[in-house]
Amino acid sequence: MLEVSPAIFWLISAVVIGSALAVVLSKNIVHSALFLVVSFIAVAGVYALLGVDFIAAVQILVYAGAIAILLVFGIMLTKRGDMRDTNLFNQYKYLGLFVSVAFLAVTVYMISLSDLPAVTGEMGSVIRLIAIDLFGNFVIPFESAAILLLVAMVGAVMLARGGNKEQ
Amino acid sequence: MTGIGLEHYLILAALVFTIGFYGAVAKKNAIAVLMGVELMLNAVNINMVAFNRFLNADVAMGFVFAIFVIVVAASEVAVGLAIIMKIYRERLVTNVDDIDWLKW
């Protein structure tokens, strides 16, 4: 099951990397948001390649569905009129590039040094494994995550509501 | 060209993380910074799922943590956008260089 065709992996990786680069390099922030959706869906393809269909579905639902729409809403509510040149670099363009490339070089070097065991264990039903862990060993973090979502929702509503100016 | 191993996924995740980091550090628009953070969280998720899949496929701990990362990312982007919108309403800016009122 792990023996995916290399061509599919390279294709999906090229889409992930290319759209992620387009997110950062695009000068129009609406284009950035659209490429972000492409990147999220391609990452869901990576999960599908790994055989983890549940995470792929959650990725498409939550990231490409909810988070991207929230970001587009944010863009639409904070920008007026012309969208050109709405997504420029700040003064750290070259310094940030240097730090990023240095970090990437170190990381890739460490990955190439490390001796990674290639265990190709067969995996049963992913959803069954996830459910056993999520509602067994991790039930307290699961409930905490639910409370976190509630608190974030209330906080976002309170922050974006507009204060007491109108009252 | 042999099969695709764990290191391919790790390098893919490192590339996505680096691109997201660059976007989070070097962009002017606060929403673009949030997009960079989302890319970084995606890269972390790729790492978790790949490690779980290749190193120990009998347990689902990495998958569960990937789900928790997705939950935290969703709440983070909701609160972050609410803060950005509040700042925009007060000061009409979304440029992170202009949001420096805490600086003395």
C-alpha cells in the first residue's frame, strides 16, 4: 500500500510547492488566497497518498472549506477597491529569504544525514485507529479541544462585533 | 528512481514550512502573515502523518495530533482575523509594520 507511484508523488509535490510559492510571491492577495486553496487540496492529496483518507477529508473540509473562506472574508472586509499591490514584501525581504534558505539547508542536511528506518507496516482501518485513540487515550485533550473551539468562537465574535460604540 | 520513502515526505514538509516561514516573516499584509502560518501548520501536519505512517503504523498518535493541530489552526485563524478586523476598524491599517502602538 505504501508503494505509491513516484510520478504521482512528484506531481502532487510540485503542485504543493508551486502553489505555496505562488501564495508568497503573488502581489495580489486574492490570488494568494486562491493559491492557498490549491495548496491545501494538494496537501490533502499527500495525505491520500499516505493512505490516511480521514485526515485528507478533514483537510479538505476544514482547511479548504472553512479556513480559506474565513481568510477570503477577511480580505474582502479589510480591502477596498483595487486589489493590485495589496500583498507586498516588507523590509525583511532579503533577510527573511536568507534565514529561510539557511533553515531549509540545515533541515535537508539533517534529513539526509539521519538514518530513517523504512518500515512498511500494513495499516488497517485508519478511522478505527483514530477513533480508538481519540476517544480512549486522548479523550481529555479531545474535550479540551472542544472547549478551545468554543472559547475561540466566543472570542472571535466578541472581538469582531464592533465594541460599544453604537450603543 | 526508486520508491518514495519517508525522507521525501520530510523534505516536502521542510520546503512547505520554509515557504510559509518566509511568507510569515517578509509580508506586509497581516492576512498574508496568517496565510504563511497556515502553510507552516500544514507542513507540520505532513510531518506528523508521514512519521506515523512510516515509523509506527499500528498506533494513530500522529494522526490524532494532526487533528488537534487542525483544530488549533482553525481557532487561531478565527481569532487572528477577528483581531485584524478590529484593528482595521480602529486604524484602517492591515500592514503589520503600522501596528506598533505597543512599541515605546
